Amino acid sequence: MEENTYPQKLLAEVLGTAMLVFIGVGSVPATLIVNGQTPFTFADLGMISLAFATVVIAMIYAIGHISGCQINPAVTLALAATKKMPWRDVPGYIAAQVIGALVGALAIIGVLGHKAVTVGLGIAAYGPQVSAGQALLAEAIGTFILAFVVFGAIDRRSAGGFAGLAIGLAVFAIIMVVGPATDSAINPARVIGPMVAGQLFSGTVHWNQLPVYLIGDVAGAVAAGFLYTVLNARRAAATAAGEAAESEPVAAPEGALS
């Protein structure tokens, strides 16, 4: 089976993450600009969640067969930690994802102008009413759910052709609950790209919050990967035992050959 080259995979990750940020994150300042910077309603949150879900679904079907459409450093690290991808590929993937996120954030400014920066550029942040511990837990749970769905969707025994839909709907659901607490980053690249772009254009950036997002996202994804591997390993072991039993020659009953 032919496989794409490593540079092709990295370029796909750049493009995929750029589109994730441009559409998903870009929907935040777009909503604020259209609404005149009024506070978000639950309906607004639903539309932003839909933007993220839609672009994730689209990218999975567009580049999933090229790079796996990980577009998330936390998912990449979880895949490597569970031996589903080689560690040597991880630095390139993460670099491509962060670069893509920055490109996507700059594209938002290019399309919506500096007003996008003025209204926050969709930079992930949690307010003073949310503690660092609460934010870390929210991100960890949200990313755990996302990664768990990813691992299940890419399992060879899962229903074929529905991975994009399953993962996209998971993103939609997670943002609806976690969004009010932390803006529901559940993706370190989605956090870093807009932060860097915001800094370049004199926006408000809470760099002190970055470790909370990085730790929460990575911990949640890796925990989900290991849990799914444990669940899957037990089933795989039973399947292997069954296949071995079927392959053994069946002994003839006594007297059958006499």
C-alpha cells in the first residue's frame, strides 16, 4: 500500500490546523463583531461549536488519508505514547500543527482586520471567576473525551467511514460544556497560534495561563489513549486466543480412525 511522504504529511497538518483555527477560532471574533461585542448567548456558543465541528469533519475527510488529520499536539502525543505512531515523527507533527495554527490566526486578522484582535481574536482564556485548577480540570476532561473518541473512531473494528462525523460531533458537544469555563481549547496548537498572533498585533494575551492549557490538554489526551489501549488490549487478547484455538487441528474422537 502506497503511503504519502513525511513532508507531505507535515504540509497536510499545517493546512489542516490552519483551517481549524481560521474557521473555528475565527468564528469567535466574527460573532463578536457581528453582535457588537455583546456577551455570548448559548445560541452563539452553539454556532461557534458548529463551526469547529464542521471544519474538523471536513479536514478529516480532506487530509485524514494523508497525515491522519491529527491537527492537535495532544492527540499526536497520545498516539505516540500508545505506540500508534513513531516518536521520531512527533516533533515534526507538532511543529507543523503550531505553524498551521499561527497561519490560521494571521488569516483571521487578514480577513476581519485589526478589529478581530480588538475583540480578543478568539484567544483561549479563562476569567477570574474560574480558578487555574478548575480550568486545568475542564481542559483535561474535554481533551480526554475528544482523544477517547479519536482512538475509538480510528480503531479498525469501528464502523467504516464515520470517523470524521464522530470526532466532529464530539468536538461540538465538548465545546458546549467546556466553552464557558476555558473557551474549550482542547488543543495546544489552537491555544498557541492565536496567542502568538495576538502578541504580534498588540492584543491581550494571558501567557501565564498557557501552562494550564498545555498540561490539561496533554494529560487528558494521553490518559484517554492509555485507557482505550487497556480496554482494547483485553479484547484483542481474547480475539487472539480465539483465533489460535480455531487454527489448532481438531483431534478426532477415539475410535474414529479405527
